[in-house]
Amino acid sequence: MQLKPRVFLVGGSLSAALAVPVLAAAPATMDVTINIPQLKVAEYHRPYVAIWVEKAGAPAKTVAVWYDYDMKNNEGTKWLRDVRQWWRASGRTMKFPANGISGATRAPGAQKISFSRAQLGATAPGEYTLVIEAAREVGGRELLRIPFTWPAKAGAGGRAAGKTELGAVTVAFR
């Protein structure tokens, strides 16, 4: 059975609000909370963190990179390649600073960041994976993967927990 789209007239004219596709009713924002642990080490450096979205058959889409961008002559970018999986997936093709994507490293504690559907690159329905990778100078590296389905339902989400460089990571759609 094939369904035909319906058009509603309000006051004799086509209402744009009623002509919006059903996909627009899906949650428009993904909230991600990343806990960066305070490590008790002699020489502590804030981690470089990359966040990207993967979908089978599509190129990876970087949505955030936290690094030391305050270094003179943009020298902080030199160590971005230490965030290895992200670097191979899409980092080496980017120019920094990347407007709307790159920012400063974050302090230990809960760090919340939100992404719109457009920022995520989640335009087609399907299975996606949010990937968070952290690497720290004189430290280790860690990678977490949180699968999600698009379009997502409000309140849906996921979680993962790191062991060293990352703490708990939660994802929620609204």
C-alpha cells in the first residue's frame, strides 16, 4: 500500500508548518556529556579530544576537536596526529583552526556539548556511531564508541565508560 502525502489548507493558503516532512519532527539536538577524569600524575596535561560521527559507506564527519590552539604559530596542531584513529578517519584532511569545530582543551570534570542534526551529518535515516577519542601528552589514549539510530526518538541515547583518559560519556537526544 502506498501512502500519498496530504496537504492541508489553512485560511485558504498552504500552511508551511503543515507541509514540513515527518523527519523534521525528530529530535534536532544531540547532547553529549564527556567526563574528563582528574588523574593523579606528576605531570598532568589536558587531553586532546576528537569527536566524530561514522556511518557505514560514508566518510567520517568531525563534529568537535579540543586541542591547545593558543600556542604561537598554531603549533598545537602538531600533536593532533596523536589522536590517531580520528587523524586517520578525517583529521589529516582538515585545516585548523576549524570554524565551529575546534576549541580549547577542557579541564577535568563533566563537559557538555550539543550538536544539531546538520552538524552531525545525520541527514539520512540509518545506523550511526558517535566516536570520542582522547590522547594526552605524557599519558595514554582512549577511544569510545556509542551507536545511535537516526532519526532518534526524544529521550533516546547511549552511554559508554572509559578507563583512563575518559570517564563516563552519555548521549541524549532532545
